[in-house]
Amino acid sequence: MEKARVSDEWVIGATLGAYVFLTFVLYFWGSAFVHNWCGNSPYLSFTSDGRFPPYLGFLVPGTIVGVLDWAQVKAAHARIQLIGHRAVRASLWINLFGILALLVAVAGNYGPQRDLSFFAGLFALTGLLGLALWPLGLLVSLGNLVWACIRWMRTGQPKVISSR
């Protein structure tokens, strides 16, 4: 079997790190990236020191994605290999690219200027890609885990999660 260039654990770590980084940036400096004047802020009020506490909610989907990714990797590394490694890798990379595209979209909204240049359109397109990949990654992850449960029920093996 060919060894992967980037391990699954590194991809999971990068995905979770991107969620934590996005939460940290929006919590402390959300006023620089989310503007009320352009209508892209779902939260009209923030604290007097400029923090946006509602953006701590990004940790919830980050935790869900992290648990789904971890469960997929464990099912792929199980003794009876419940999921194919290609399906797991595809799901992990889709989840990573989805959150990175959302990070680029947030970074592209920096400052009070209303820029209609090529790069503004590129950031908007990247944001749309992130909004499309994020739920797609969740669906692929859930599909992989459902498939693993079906295969586990067919084989009837009592011990599923074990290392090689």
C-alpha cells in the first residue's frame, strides 16, 4: 500500500486549527471583517471592547467536523477496514478546503473600502466555493460513517475500533 504524503491526522489537525483560527479572529477582530454598513453582519450589537461573542459558535461545527473526521479515520484503520481510504481522504480534504475557503472569504472582506477589483471578485468566488464545500464535506463524512455502520452490521464483528 502506498504511503500518503500527508497523514490523515495532519489534515484533521489543520481543519480543526482553521476553525479555531477563524473563531479567534472573528471573536477579537470581527469588526474589521464583518461590517454593518454593507449588510453582511447577522449580529448588530457587539461588546464595548469590539468583541463578537456570537462568533464563538464556530467552535460547534468545528467540533462536529473533528469528531466525524476522527471516526472516519478510525473506521478506515480498523482491522476489518470498514471504509475505503480514498473515501476518507476525499472527505478530509473537502472539509479542509471548505473551511480554508471561508477563511479566505473573511480575509477578503477586510477594511471599510468597497472594492470592485479582480481580487474582490476572486475572494467572493472563493467564499462561494467554501460555502459549497462545507456542507458537501459534512455530507460525505456522514455518508462514509453510515456506510461503515452498514458494513459493520453485515460482518457482525464485535470489535471495530482497533489499531493495526
